[in-house]
Amino acid sequence: MYEKDKYTIWIDPEHGYHIAKAVVERPRSNVQGLQSFRGEIKNIRFKKIDNKWIPVSANLENRFDYNNGHYSNGSYRIKVTEFVFNPDHDARDSFVPDDIKDGAKMLFYIGSPHRPYYPQYIWSREAKFVADRKGRLMRYEPDKGILPVVKTLPTFKMFKLKLNSVQTKDKMILLCFFDINRASQEYAFNLAERASNLAEKDVLVILVEATGSEKKHVDAWAKQHSITVPVGRLFKELLKEIRLAWGIETLPRLVLTDRNHVIIAEGFAFEELEAKIKEANNAKD
């Protein structure tokens, strides 16, 4: 809530002084990519139950304006299907925050909700990382009382790759973020050469150029060096946000997932790769 937010409420004295109409206008937002929001609830219908006026239906309309010039409108009809007078709030845990179950999927948008380039996380109380509202990973500090989440790979679109389920099903994914113009490309060469051996261990190697290089340059690099494994790249216009989300400070950076594509290791050394794969296989068993 900001000081410039505007709330306008109309009261209906004929129906128990309930709200007859309400408008919320937010000229700015703390949601990344969202510029402003307007919501309105109107056409509220009331029904008298036990000599009390109860709102039973209403129209809800909203509009989201995004920083990139796009917008979206929504219109809904809300209907009350059950109303309980004087409920037992203790028994219902009415005022207790809803608990998020382990395994619940969480999305953090980067840019605009109209764009599919976002990291996805899974809620887990036993994880070693937490994510802030911008999707950036931070080390978990139990004394702060924050419940952590574990990052997963929801899509390869954020790497400008199109991989089918046959390629990735039941496979561990090894991501190598690198720079085609720096020494980190040597690590990419090394992994590309080891790809066949790693495939025998159900590990799919994916190289990701992480400096915003153009497609033609990345494709030329892959062709020049006879790279046969998938080679993706980060969106230049969202480079900073995506690198923050993936914790990419220096290159190369390795990321390993299990067969369900839940990330189990990040930022480890190449010498640790075999041990990480072995740990993942032992966990499966």
C-alpha cells in the first residue's frame, strides 16, 4: 500500500450500511513489470437472512497496466454459496494464515506476466535457499523465520531453447552458464566432449551463453566448435534479472537437477560433478 493509493467506498444505508460499491486505484505497484492497477466491485445484491442483510453476489472488474505498454482487463461475477452466522473461528482457524504445503509451485515473474521467462520454485521447509519477491535466491537463515523454497526448471524458454519431453524425461539436467568470448568457454568445450559419457548416466548437458550474445554469434560459435549438445542463451533485455535469479555472478556456473528437474546443486566446481551425480543417484535409490 502506497500513500498515493486511492480507495473510494459507497455505503448502502438501505441494506445494513454494507458497501454498495468500492474502487481501488493504485498509480504504482511493487510488483515487477506492473505500472498501475484499478479494481472495482459493483452491482452488489443483498439478501435478508435471519433479519440481516447479506451480500450474495457482485461484479468485480480490474485493469492491469504494464511498463511495456501492455494491459489486461478482467470481469467476473462473484456469488456467495454459503454463509455461516457466528462461526467457531478457533475451530475453523479463521484468522490463521493459510499454510503452504511442501511441493507447492511458486512463480516469480521477470518483466511482464505476458512473457514466459521466469524461474519457478517449489516450496520446501528443508531447503537451503529462499527467494525474495523478485525471484533472487538468498541463503536461508533459520533465525529469521523465513520458509525456504527450492528452484525447479519449469521451461527451457528462458534459455531460448525448444526441447521435447523425450529429450528431458527422467533425465538429470546439467546447465553450464558460460561466455563464448571468455575462458569459461573452455569448460563448455569440456562438457560437450563428455556429453556422451554423461548421457549414459542419464545426464543431459545444456550449455547456456549468459552474456546476452546474439543468436547468430552463439550459433556460429557452436558450429565452429562442432558442439552437438543444446546451446541456449539468455534474453539480453532481461539479462540482469535472470542472472540475479540464477545466482550468476561469475562464469562458468554449473547447475544440476534431479530427474524431476528440481535443482539439487548450484555453483559447484567441475571436479565435484561426478560426486554430485552420484549423490543424486543414491538419493533416488
